[in-house]
Amino acid sequence: MEKDQLFKRLLSISLGDLAIFIKFDEQISAALLRLDLAARTRHIIQAIQFDDMWQALPDNSNTYKIYLSMRLAPMTLCSVLDNEEEMHCLEWRLVMPNYADISEDRKPSCFGEYLTMGRLEIVNIDDYDIEEACRFLDKAYDFSWHSNSASHNR
């Protein structure tokens, strides 16, 4: 199984749970403040737990990025008892451009648009059996509502 399958699942879980926590039409500054507080308190939303949030200047870049680190929530980890992969260490990050560094002609008008400018990173992805990790996520999380909502939007 390809690594992109794990990326797709984690992105789907992240965006689904973020949509529960923050309305995608919310102002970006308010949404980022809420995310920062949630990360500081390791807030849990359904399947995910926020782990940390910070700003850094990546190597070979002249603009800062905002990193939102996430892990699987304890109840998600407990939901699949017959798993051999150590999923409690799985950490992924939503990496978004610093809002102040976005050019005026590309600035998003709401949090949902801002999220589309981000990308997902999986920390230590090579330490995981991708097929086993995807199998775990398929057992622990109901992805059917994502496919159902996609078909309704066509």
C-alpha cells in the first residue's frame, strides 16, 4: 500500500474533526487562537488529540510556517484491540503558511480557505507499516460519511 493512502486517511480525519471544532467560515485570527489554546491543553475532538502548535522557519524557506501537531485520541487508540502496530506514537502535522507572509492577492478570507493552503506531514512515516496503519484507521474511524458527503456535493 502506498504512503499516500495514510496521508489521505489522516487528512480526512483531521479536516473532519477540525470542522466539528471550528466553523470553516470563521475568521482566520479567531480560528488560530482557538487552535493554539486547544494545542496548549491537548484538546481532544472525537478521533484526534491536538498535541502542540508552533511557528518555525523551515530549512530552505524564507517564510514562516505554522505547525499543528496531532495524534490519535485515547479512545481511538482503545477502539481497536487486535492491532499490532504501535499507533500511540503516530504523529502528524498540518503545516500552514504564516498568514502574515501570504501575499495580499492570495490571502484567504476564512479559515476553510486557509486550510486549503496547508499540507500534511507524518512524523517518522518510515517507522510504520503503512498497510497496518491504514487497516487500523479503517477499523477505528468511520470514513463512510466523507464519501457520502462527497457524493452529495456532486
